[in-house]
Amino acid sequence: LSENDNENKVCLVFESMPVDVLKTFAEDFAAVKNASHIAGSLPELQRISCNLISGGVGPAMIIETQNRTDAEKVAYASMKKDSP
């Protein structure tokens, strides 16, 4: 999802995974995303959101990305160019 410049959304259903494990993952992801010392090193995280849905077929997570801004596109292209 993060490789694409455009917004995107996907639903992942985890039929045999306990809800509390997924809840912990979603909370930890949010904590990492909101940690100022990490956000500066991983700005790409600001485009991604992760939400838990625990009703229905089975526990599921909605992963969404926002459109990459022009500045983010330039930074991402530079990062890809400098990576092995």
C-alpha cells in the first residue's frame, strides 16, 4: 500500500487470531505513529492508518493510505534512488 502514491484501502480478515492480539497491534501502531522521535525518521507512517473491526465475520483490520503529497513524492523518489 505504501508503494503507491494514491490513497488506498484494504480489509484484512483474521479468522483465527484473537481480537486482543489485533487490538494490541493497532494500539502499538498508533503509538509508534504518534511518537515524535520516530515520526521524523519515518514520515511515511503519517500516510497510513490502521483500524480494528471486531464484529461480523471475524476480527478484521482496515489499513488505509492517504494520497502522497508532491513533497512526499520527491522525498520518496530520493529515498528509493539512494536505497540499494
